[in-house]
Amino acid sequence: MATDRIMWRAALSAAALLSATALAGVTASPAAAQTRPSIHAGTLEVPLNKSQVLNADRPIAKAMIGNDKIADILPISDRSIYVLGKAMGTTSLTLYDGAGRVISVMDVAVGPDVESLTKQIGDLVPGERIEAKISNESVVLTGMVNNPGAIDKAVQLAKSYAGDKVINLISLGSSQQVMLEVKFAEVNRTNGKEIGLGAFMADSVGKFDGAVGAGSQILPGENGAGVISRTAITNQFGILRNIFKIGGLNIEAVLNAMESKGYAKTLAQPTLLALSGEKASFLAGGEFPIPVAQSGGAGVGSGQAITVEFKQFGVSLGFTPTVLGDKTINLVVEPEVSAIDPAASYTIGNITIPGLRTRRASTTLELRDGESFAIAGLISKDFQTTVSQVPLLGSIPILGALFRSTNFKKGETELLIVVTPRLVAPIRPDQVRLPTDRVKDPSDLDTFLLGESYRPQPLQPAGPSNLDAGGGAGTAPAAPAAKAAELPPVAASQSGKESDYAY
């Protein structure tokens, strides 16, 4: 027994010498354990592939780690333990005294080197208070910054340590407001052509006046006979008169031709205001109802319950501005143009649900205050052909063209969007000027004797704006740096690797 103790002490001395040599180039954070009423002493954070030295205030006879694949322990002395992080995860460490009683239990969390990460973030974005901590194998970023660009830089750097396991809890001290001046220009180009034959037939009984094409109606005629009246067509010219005569029936033919061109331009100039990082949207259009069947509902006549939802259509635009550190504005732009398309409708029973023809885009760009950009190329083309003909006669090859009317319609719509972002700040009430500020209500003397309906009033001089006073909203003071938490002796679990202290 004495020999075993001598060998253990020799091994312990050699281990202590090796540990001291190994720790010579590593910055550890030892913390003295304090006597606490509770056995559980907290959490020890150990960087991956690095170590921490844990000190106790009384001799340790045995130490046991829950999972030696996550962390490993090595005794340095009867009051110190060397803890090495081997893999990402959380395990437990239990310390015992010579009588077999539990001294303390602590959790050991092995994760990225958050101390080095915090230092690198401080070098990357100086002046900002950002801290990194380990929580359940993830890196948690906390703090408050004044520059929105610092948040993105800190998150990107943290991802190089923990991949996608980064939780961003950084708050923005002052929110910059962005005003978006938007101009919509919609250009419609339409071309239409119509060609057809109008036939006029008369006999001894009555007169039959007709035209091949849409829009005709039956009107009372001469001698009690019916007359089909033709809707007037602009830009008419006639040829082929009095060339048909069958018995006592005279047929007079007039060739009608029309060509029209249209050009329309519609403008909309909304102004949107959004906080940095928040979304603003605009819609110029409307909504149409869509019936939706509800499962499990009882409707009229024991049928399925039907509810109505509304679907938006028209010209919509979504913006998400983010103000970067150098006052550059990052914009996420989502324009969309949709219109009801009867050809895409869907019929269920006696209900017809209209379809939508949609043009949608999404892009991200960066601009400075006052710069503009344009989005074009959102083009919609329509082509319609309508053929009207006299029954039987219009189907005759070659000659049937004389008894047919063909209508061509071609439409093209192009949407142009011009957006100008501007950095703005709130103004005080005394800086707001309304048209009514220059006049005031007249007195009875002014109204009845002088005949004046108003009295001019001089404007008060406006005070300095917030931009002149230092710009934007007030900047919240940065939070003080948190003190580094001490590393108490703590851990739990009654299985796994253990190290005995026998003296």
C-alpha cells in the first residue's frame, strides 16, 4: 500500500511538471472555488482544443468526468485540475473529498474560443461593445451597437468559428430612418386592326342593312321589315359598290377597314418611410374575393362551409432598407405586377375563381443618400384575334373573305420603377409649416366693414433641425463591459472517466 502511494505521488509530480510545461504557452483563467451551500457550482466554459485550470479551496481525492470524448481531466495537485476541451458539447465534472463526499458538481461546456472571437470582433469593429458566449453548442452574440454594419460583420466572423450555430442578440442603439421616393411609369402600347365587309341588300319588300362584325343590333325597318344596324366605324372608306345583283335583289358591298394606335402613360409617385432593417410596401391595385372551403364545417343545407379570402392584384413594391456604417443604404427590392387573367380562371361547380398573370422580381443593391436606380423590362404582351363571319358564306375558300370580319388587337405594357433613398430624421412640431399657418380668422370688424375673409399672419422662424443639431435620433450609451465570470468548481454525473487523488 505504501509502495502504491509512493508511485502515485511520483506520477502526480511528473504529471504536474508536464502540465506546467504544456500550460506555459496557454493563457488560462483559473478561479478559486468558494465554499457554497449548494453542491452545483455553475458552468465551466472550455475552448475547443484548449484548456482551463480549475482550483479548489480544499483537497480533492477524486474527480470524475461524464463524457471523456468531450473533455479530459488531468490532476496537477491535490487542489488543481487541468481540463482539456476535446469536442463540441456539454458534459459534467464531479469532485470528491477523501471521505467520498461530493465537494461540488459543475457543467463543462466545450465550444468555440469565444475569448479570441470577442477580441477579434473588437479589433474588427472598434468602439462597439459586442460579447460572444457559448450556449448549447452555439455562439451567442450580445451587446448594443450604433452602427448597423457592425452587426453583420460580427455575425460573419462568428460563423467562421461556429458555422450556422450563431445566435444574434445584438441590439441597435439608434435606428436610422430611410425615406424612399418611388416613381412608377406604366407605358401602354396598343395596336388594333379591323377589316371586314358590310353588305346592303334591298328588294321590293324592304331594306336589309347589315355589317359583318360585333356590336350590331336589330332595329325597326321600313315596311315592317327588320333592319340590322351597323355600329359606326371610324376611318371608313368604301369600294366595290353595286357589283352584285341577283334577280330583284340588289347587293351593295362596302369594305370597312380600321387601324388604330394607342399610347398611354400612367404615373404614381408614392413616398415611403421605413426604419433601417424594417420593410415598407406599396400597392396600387385592388383585391378580389376567393371562396375557400373549410374542412369539418357545416354550411347551408348540411354542405361544406365556405369562407371568403381576398387576393391582392396590381402594382406592388416591397423595400427593406439597411443603413451601413459609411451611410451607404442597402436595399432589398421586390417589385411585382399582377393582373386578373380570365384565361387562367378555374371553375369548381358553379363558382369560377379568376387567375392572375404575375410579373415578379427581387434584387439587392447598395446606394448612397440621394442616388437613384431604375428597374425596367417588366413587360406584358397581349394578342387577341376575333373573327366574325356570315354563316356558310364566310366558310367558302377565297370568296369567304368577303363575308368575314377579322379584328386584331395587340397590347404591350412596360413598367418602369425609379427609386431614390434618402436618410431622414424626425423634426420638431415648430418646424412643420402648413398653408393655414400664414392666415388666421378675421374679426367681426374685418368681415363686415372691410370685407376681408382672412387676415395674413407672419410665420415664426423655424428652429434648427435635428440634422443641424447633430443628426438623427440620440445615440444610446454603450453598455459597460461585463466582468469576466469566475470559474468555480462545478459538474455532475456519476459515470465516466475518474481520477483518484491518493496520498
